Amino acid sequence: MREVDHNKSCCSVSRSTIRNNANIEKDGTNRTLSTKQKHRDDMVYLEGGNFLMGTEDPDANPFDQEGPVRDVTVRPFYVDKFAVTNRQFQEFISDTNYQTDADTFGWSFVFHLLLSDKTAEKVKQVPVQTPWWRVVEGATWNHPEGPDSSIEDRMDHPVVHVSWNDAKAYCEWAGKRLLLEEEWEYAARGGLVQQRYPWGNTLHPNGEHRCNIWQGEFPTKNTKEDGYLGTAPVHSFPANGYGLYNMSGNVWEWCENWFDKNKVSGKPTNRPKAMRGGSYLCHDSYCNRYRVAARSCNTPDSSSGNVGFRCAVSAE
């Protein structure tokens, strides 16, 4: 049996692992965004208060700073019921002509089993530490697996191939913001105290799948027992106690915070931002970061086919 090393992350891969010879600067006009306030029909009001954040479980990832368990206060806020969808992001792009980081770099990371044979043959770069990822030219939010793919039948799926920079730009346009990590975990717990998942301590209560993660042998065979190889619609699976969907699995969600507040030196593009929730690639044999206390990170300009975001609004 393969030894489990939960310190490794199957789900996250950074642009810094790939040498890109093109030195391209973004056109500043793409950052001029509409300040139009978006409606909040799909947001939930959370009154905030104190909760126990973090975990000291034996399988916590020590290098991810999940613990210790501490009492944290959260102020009232609104949070999206769902991760931002392709349909919503398309509206943002249509309104602003914004160029994502994936558009600017000309490529993004795609999981190997999602590629068509035609696209797979064109791949020239593979990250050494995470060889299940492929550097795919032309992979963007609206072409998730490369130029020969589209989102036409996935408008209610979470948008992917969005960097932290892209998520911030969308939030500014929508009159919202990204969640702080403490807000994200407070929301994900759904009112439960120190439970492993948004619904409790059992991954499959009564044999029921409650999230979109990997089944089978990672990274070569996914049995798709939960119904999905890649992303699932944002309304899939039951909501947690606060009425929020897919707080575990499906896609990682960017948060506002730097991953390690004690290490904030260096260029901002090289310092990682926090991500929460895990993705469809998480599997207990390799990366168990679909627990509510789990954390991961990536650089602000990085993007891949399993990272998205949801938004918040302060209730003040």
C-alpha cells in the first residue's frame, strides 16, 4: 500500500513551477471596472459571532498551519450561496472586456484526464512535482480544457482558470469582495462545532456522497461514484446548515488573506494567497484538504482547472 503523505497537495500547482519566456505586462485599461452594485438574491446573511477555528486532528497537515484550535470572532456578513458560475463570469467579461491572467500568459494548468487526445498531443510542458497537470496553451475560463473545449453546457458550473487577481477584479465589478479565511471557515461549518465536514464527521453519511472529490486511484482512475470527473454544477449536493453549497470539494476557493501572515516579505506575485475547500481532485490517499479546517495556497497570478471563488459583502 502506498504511504500516505498529506503534506503534499495534488490539487494546487503554481505558475512559478513553469518558466515562461514571455514577459507580458497587463494593459492597465483592463482594470478599469464597473462599480455597478450587483443584486444579492443568491447571498445568505450570517450574523457572525465566536466560533472554534482550525483543527488538531491527527491527520491535519502540519505545514498548512491548520491549528491550533482557537476562538475567533467574525463580524456579520453576506456570502454567496454558490461559487461564481461561468454564466456570471461571462457577464463580467462582456461588461468590462477584462483579460484574465490565463489570457495574458496564454496558458493555464489542466488535469490530464480531462484533455482531448488532440490537445494532449500538443502539450509540451509538465510540472515535475505534479505530473498529472498539463500546461495547456489556450486554456482559459471559457475554454477550460483548451481551445477545443467550451462552457456552453457548463454555464451553471463554477468558473475556473481564474487567478486571485481575476477574482478580485470580478468582486470589484460586482460590488463585493473575497472572504477572509475566518469568514470562509465560519460559513463552511454551517453552525456545527469542530466537525470535519460541512455536514458532520462522516464523509459518506448513510452511504451518500455529499461533495465532489476523487474516487478510485489518484491520479490515474476516477470511478466517478459521485457522478463527476471534473467540476459539478454549483447547486449539486445538499447545502450545509447555512444554506451554502459545495463548501467541500468541486473547486478551491480563493480567500483574501496571504497564506502565511508571518512571511509577507518578497514580491507580492511570489507570496501565496490562501485557498479553501478542496476540489474534485482531492483524495484521502494523497490530499485530504476537503475538510473544513484544511488550507492550501497559490500565487496570485496562478490559475488551473480546479480553482474558483465565491464572494462576500460586509453587513455594515
